[in-house]
Amino acid sequence: MPVNLSEAAAAEIRRIIVEQQLPGDEMRLRVGIKGGGCGGFTYLLDLTDEPRGAEDEEFESRGVRILCDSRSALYLEGVEIDFRDEVFGRGFVFKNPNNTGTCGCGGSVRA
């Protein structure tokens, strides 16, 4: 499975679905990367009710269904997505063992 969610991340995703009154049984978390950012790629996260596409992998982590296109899956193998709610920031954090470097923004990937 390319992407794993921490319990905190899964709980936050479920909270968003309920808060925004989204159809929980149809929702999936789309995870991916795209070109850009200071590291070469940036992470993408989106809640969608669109069905799995021909190029998508679909799997589940902690009760959350996840979609990831096959190109992004190559860079995201083994990634853990966490959620932090701290004094200096609130949001999802990617822990990527494939990242070959870091940058100051925390939202880029070097692969």
C-alpha cells in the first residue's frame, strides 16, 4: 500500500466529511504529486466522490478510502500522512521515506 494515514489524519478526514456534510460512503481521499514547488514536486490532497479512474490505484487506510494515480504512487510508496494541530500550525504532514532532500516549505518533494 503506497500511502498510510495516521490515526490523527484519518480522524481529521472523517471530521471534515461530517462537518461539510459530504456523502461519507462515497468519499475518497485523492493523494498525489504534481510538478512544482521548491523541491520539484508538491503534494496533493483532495476529497472526492468521483469513482476510481483507469489510471488510479484504490486502497484503504484506517477506514478511509484512498485514490492515487499510478504515476504518483511511484513517488509515494511508504508515505505516512499525519495531521498536526499545534500552536504554530495546523495541517496534514507527509512523512516520505523516498524524499531525497528537504526544503523550508515542508510541502515539496525531492525524488
